Amino acid sequence: MYLMYDICLYLAVLVSLPYLLLRRNAKGATRQAWRERFGHLPADTNPYHLAGIWIQAVSVGEVRLAATLLPALRERVADARFYLSTTTPTGWGVANSSRTLQVDSLLYFPLDLPGCVRRTVHRLQPALFIALETEIWPNLLRLLARRGDPAVIVNGRISPQAYGRYRLFRSFFRRVLAHVNLALMQTEEDAQRIKSLGMAPERVRVTGNLKYDLPAPPADTDSFPASLGIRPEETVFIAGSTMEGEEEIVLDAFQSMAESCQEPLLVLAPRHPQRFEQVAELLSRRGIPYWRRSKQQAQDGPDRRVILLDTLGELSRLYGRGRIIFVGGSLVDRGGHNILEPAVHGRPVLFGPHMDNFQDIADRMIRGGGGFQVDGAADLARIMKRLLSDESFYQRAGAAAREVVEANRGALERTLEHLEPYLRRFAPTQC
């Protein structure tokens, strides 16, 4: 079974490698990134082969989870070395620019091929491997088990769609999951799904969703927007983590309701760096004056009505300045993005119908009155106008959004409690 998996993965890499290499500049990947994917880490990554904690965060959402978990781990095992890996250039960029993620090494996750993972593990010498969300890498998990290094899934989830696919290979997953020491799942449904795939029930716990344990908003909430040239009198709308096809909808809605608002300003933050130029061209075609964060200059004169946030790691710091927030990846079928980041600031949050990756959070937000599902430009403009014109309604919605966050905190402490036995090997700094 493992042999068939390896053969399929090798073939997939061979077939896709020329295409990926051709696109590496567009995707932001570098030569060093590819070397790391094949397990060739810089010599100074861990020159003395000291044991440490390896955290895998596949992309942006998981990197932000790591920013919640890692400082708490450091408090308990301050002397341990910490390594953070990510799979995507966007995730790497956010991690690299983070002010709270202090790690000994940031690297790209290796391809799950025997030689690649063997080289990476030899260099990192992980005494504990933590996979955020549900990352199941057969060769890596098998190698860690052979070495006696524990592997833990933290904040695990299995969507209904993924579960349907995984069940087709249940016997394979049963063998792989035997190498996972502990699975800390978000919900009871997630726990039942991973157990039905073969995870031993005594190794599964429900700890809640770490995304609710977002850190408090930064103290520079006011100074940071000012550094972008946002004036106090401007009414700020933020469209965060937008995907292809969503910017047009957001711009239609913004222009529809802008007439009823004094000093309206839209902050448009595409999810992926490779789309920054595409969105800039869209704004130019539509004749919309805009300002690019990266270039620090107006593109179409001083009367800009849009800030194109074409940087990484700054969006969450800006949510507190927004009057109304839309979170993308949800008007198109991309599974949605984390709507708790604006909610922690006490802001009502708008999103589309495609929230598969965050459905439980979206349902709680809608039920609580702090979240609003919209189906297109007209619906988006309608909700925006109501939130803008009805101050009492706006205040209730913002308070409700924050209450959903506060009512569901606690996953971090439960997670740390279950990780405690694995942290004891990092003496003398103990829990």
C-alpha cells in the first residue's frame, strides 16, 4: 500500500515539476524553496542537531493558528528549538512577516517522498511533530514513528467532502493513522470521522477550535491605518482575502452604496500575491483611483477611493479600523476564510454562501447576529447600506460578533493540557 502511494506521488511530481518550475516566479517560489521541498535545508538550520518542536502550517490560515499556539508553547518550554514549516509561498510570506512568530527556522514542508522527509527529519531532529488542522503525510509519519518521535494533530478537522474521499481508502488511512500519537479535533463530528477512518478512539480528543483563541487586537490599531494614509473622517470598508471573481462583485457593491456615504474608502486585499497585478489592472480598467500599499504612492491622483493592500501579514492589523468587513473566498466556491479575525475587533462580518471550510463558525456567527451571508453584489450592497445607516443595528451586530468569539474560547488551554506529556521531554523548562 505504501509502495503504491510512493509510486503515485513520484509520478505526480515528475509530471508536474516542469509546469511548477515554469511558474515558480509567478508563484513566488525561489530556488531555495525548491531545495527545501526536496529536503535540502541550509546547513545553519540546526547545525548541532538539537531536538526541537516542528510545527507544520500548510498555508495562511494555519500560519495564523501557529501564531496563537507557538507563544503559549514557548512559555512552557522556553529552551526548546522551534521549527515552522509551510507549504505555500503565501503562507511562508505571512510567517516571515509575522511579529509574533519567533521560530529558530522557517522552512518549506518537504515533499512526502522517503528521501525528502528523511533528509528534513535528519536535519531538524524533531522530538515532537505538530500538524495544524488535519495533515496526513504517510511517509513522514511512518519515519517519525520508527524514530520514536511523537506526531500530534492539533485543531484537526475533516470536512464532509474530504471525509467522503478518505473513506474510499479507509484501509490505507488506518495504517497511516496508527502512526499518529494523538488527534485533537475541533468538534465531535470531526472526532467521529477520524475514528471511523481508523484512528484509535483512545488517541482522539475534542478540544474545540483554536481560531476562537485569537490574541487581543494589537495596541497600534490607530497608528497603523494612519501609516497607510487613512484619514480619521473616512468610512472604511474592507474586503479581505478576496479570490478571483470576487473583486468585481465587491467593486460593484461598493460603488452602488458609496453615494450614500461621506468619505468612503475601500481597502481591497487579494488573498494571493500572484494576483496583485491582476487586481491593479482591474482597478485601472474601471477608472477607479487607487493607492498601492507596496508602492507607497497614488496611482491615479490624490482622490483615491481604494487602497490595494498588496502586502502580506497586514490585513488582520487593519480589521479594527474597518466599519464594515467582507471576507472573501466565499462568493466563489473556495471554501471561505477565517471570519473571526474581524469579529474579535467587534465588527460585523459579511461573507458569501461558500463557507465549507468554516461552516460551523459561519453558522454560529449567523445565529448570533454578528455575521451576514450575502449572495452577490446587490445583496452585499443592501447589507452594507443597512449597517451604515442604522447605528443601533450596527452596534448590536458588532457586539454579537465579538460575543461569538468570547463564548467559544478555551481550545488553546485544552490543547496545551493534552500536549503536556509530550512537552516533558524538553526539561528542565517544564509545564
